[in-house]
Amino acid sequence: MTSKGQSEWIEAALTEIGKSGIEGVRVEVLAKNLGVTKGGFYRRFKDRRALLDALLKAWARGRTTALERQIECAGDNARDQLGSLIKLYSERINPEGMAIELAMRQWARADATALSAVSSVDAARLKLVERLYRKLGLAPEDAQAQAVLFYSFIFGQSLLFLGRASRKRESLIAACADTLTKVKGG
């Protein structure tokens, strides 16, 4: 059996939380999924809580970095950057990613450390989008409100449009995107 590093254990934990929730993230389950013994886990982590803390840090870092990269790739125009984010989250349907997102939020309902991680990700995401709306000329309060609407759409559309025909879904998302990227002052 090949030894696995911390990153492999964290990736396995991310996959498992998306499948089974936080209850499924157990050393025995992860070792079996990785094809290694539990002993390899304890050479990498003090205990399960250390893995969970590393999982939260990796997830939080990954969630904010993905948005930052997408914004950078879209150029300097705030409207284009917002459109790029909508495109990223609406065209690349990622059931595993959404399952992980939902599992993290469910975990945060019962665990203060998870709540802190989820709250910091939400705050960072909202700050990025709010900054784009400010670049479009919105006042701080309006930019903040618009960022919440944008963020709610980004994650809500992946849950709402599951049963929609592809063409109808595309049409609804395009109409919403148009509304979210055309703002007064911008």
C-alpha cells in the first residue's frame, strides 16, 4: 500500500463530505477509499479534528481563490467580470461541488469552526462581488445588496433549475444575468 500525503487525505475528505456529510468523514472510511491503512492517517494528522480543520482551511482557500482567478481572467471591466462569474457557475454544472458546498453549510449549523470557515468564505465572496458593483458606480449599500442578490442567484440557480430543459434553463439564466449585470450607475 502506498503512503498518502495530507493533501490526498484532505481531497478524500472533501469527496466524502459531499457524498455522506460530515458524519461520513471518518478515518476508517477515508483509509478504505484511499486503499491505505489507518496508520498512514495518524502519521499525517494528530486526530480526526486536525483533519477536519485542514479540510476547512483547504476548502475555504479553494473557494475564494477560484472566484479571484475567474475575475482576473475576465479583464478589467466589472460588467464582464460579473458575467464571467455567472458563466462559470451556470455553464459548468458541478453536482459534486454543490454537494460539498451544501454539506459544508449543513456542518456549519452544528460546528463553530465550520461556521467560521463558511462565514469567512461568504464574506470574501460577497466582498469581491460588492467591489465589482462599486466599480459600476453603485453606492456602498446598494453594491452590498446587489452582491447578496448576485451571490444568491449564483448558488440558487444550480438548485432551482435542475429539472429544466436545457434551452429553457439557458434562457432563464441569460435573463437573470442580464438583470444582474446592468445596474443603475453602471
